Amino acid sequence: MWAVFRACRLAARTFLLATLVAAGGAAADVRIKDIATFEGVRENQLVGYGLVVGLNGTGDSLRNSPFTEKSIEGMLERLGVGNLSEDSINTNNTAAVMVTSMLPPFARRGSTIDVVVSSLGDATSLRGGTLIVTPLSGADGEVYAVAQGPIAVAGYAAQGANASIVEGVPTVARIENGATVENEIGFELASLDSLRITLRDPDFTTAMRVADAVNDAIGGNAARALDPSTVEVRASAGKGDIMGTMAHIERLLVTPDSRAKVVIDARSGTIVMGANVRISEVAVSQGGLTVMVKENIEVSQPEPISIGETVVVPQTEVRVEESLGRFTILEGDVSLRRLVDGLNAIGITASQTISILQAIKAAGALHADLEII
């Protein structure tokens, strides 16, 4: 049997190289709402502690989860069931859970939001359970929503005497529209003296372009860039109509700028390059080493009319072949498209491309940030 090991060719033969290049090499215009947000218009995290009941023997064991037992006692006492002795509770159909949710901006009292339910104890599955009334609090300690209802689990778990199977995560579940907003976060747009646009990816050039686009659309010097991530717009520039001004601004088109970057996913062999990546003149060589191992099985028989045993004797043959590398010259100020063509001309794999890019960066010829994830 031949076992072929190719040092420098360990990656899959399929080479995926994704390039972020627009037609003609120019970046595309995008809406401001796709690259920025308005300061103050944001979601808020909510969290709560509750109980899931109705499980089919897959809940917490009270011996290993004493907080579940205390929670059951407290819940029953609030419902009028008191005077419980220490040994009177012995159930495995209840699980202590953490309930999390995101409160969207401008959520009004009575609207519903989704919640995520995660087991806190040693429950094996939350399938078939029902979440009991659980207050959800914000970072300030105030209760903003209340969650309750039957939960939906994507994963499952099954166990027998000698085997078990688990698919997905059966201890995490969701409740669609499972929480009702009971308290609103006060935020009045009409009271704002100015609007602040926050860029998701801070950049000096992009911030100036956003400010110029707003000034061209509204007129005057209504907008000014405060820093690489913030553009301030005077509220008076929109004639007092804050909502109309925000709606008009978020539809404006700008051309975002960014640093040249090469992102490499070493696990999947995916390489993504920005359009601004440049490489100075450099020579690239690619070579390979092939090690071939051949196993031959021979059988040694004893002589006729003799005392002996048949023995299997393995014979191993090892051969090494080294291929000569070829140099490819990448001329100075190479664009992304020519870089890709040059690398493909060598006929290299994804892992070799990653090594070449790292070596070019180390040589100082790659003028871009190299990020490996």
C-alpha cells in the first residue's frame, strides 16, 4: 500500500480565494444606514432567573442543584404552599434557567420580544418544558419585561442502558415572542440638540465623506466629523424635523474607505483580500517534497517435515522525491488582480498561499494588514 505524504501540500486541492474587488477597481457607494448608526438608537440586554417545569424526568437533580430546590420552595411559598419539610421535595421535572433577551430601541409597553432560555443546573434536556413567569432586568436593575411560555428546543438527547445520543444542544431553547415589555426606556428624539452618527468601522476618510455628503444634502455646515467614528449633525439644520432629518441622512450614499487588509482562515483555507492590497516587486518560488512509503507483506514458511511456524514478515520501502521550485516575478506595485493571477500561475494550494503571504509580509513587500483567524 502506498502512503503519500506531501510536505507543503497538506491543504485540500480546492483553492478558494475570495476577493473584495468592485468593477473597475472602485469601491461601491453604500447607504449611511449600512455603515453607521445614530447614537442613542440601540438595543439593551435583559437577563433574568427562572424555572422551567413540565420536563419528562430530564430536569435538575436537587441533590446536585440546591439552588433549584430553593427556587421551587420560594415559588410554592409565593403561591400559598408553605410548611415544606426538607425531604418533601423530590422531583426531576424542573430546571433552573437563565433567561436572556434583547430589548430593541423604542420598544413600547405591551410589545413582545424573543427570549433565550439556558439551563443553569445539570438538566439533560429542556424539551417539552414551560417557563414560569420570569422578570427580565436591565443593567440598571429595573424590570423591563416579563417572560413566560412553552419553550422550543432545537436539539435532542436520548439515552439507553449502554448507549446515548445527543444532537445539538438540548439545554438551550428559545421562546418566540416569549416576553412582554412592561417598562419603556425614555428617549425623546425631539429633545435632541444634535444628531451623532457613529461609524461601525472607524476611519478618518469615511467620516469626512459622511460629513460632506450630509452637508451637500442639507446645506451649510450642518455636519462635522468629531473623530474617526463620530459625525455630529446640528438638529436645527433639519428645520426641527428630527425624524425627517434622520430618514433623509440614512439614505445618503457614500463611498466608505478602509485600510488594506488580508484576512486568512487557516482552518478552511479561505483567503479574503481587500481591493487596496499592494505588493512591491518580489520573487516567489514554490517547491515540494514527496515521501512515498511502500509496504510489502511476505510470508515465511517452515521447511517441509520440520517444526516451525508460519511468520508474516513486512518489508518496507521508502523513497523521497524532491521537485524543483519555479520562481515567479511579481512586479512592483502589483494590484490585487495581478497578485491573484501570479499566485494561480504557480499552481499552489491554499496552505502554500498562506505561507507565501506570510513570507511576503515578513519581507516587507506586502503593504496591508495580515490577519489570521
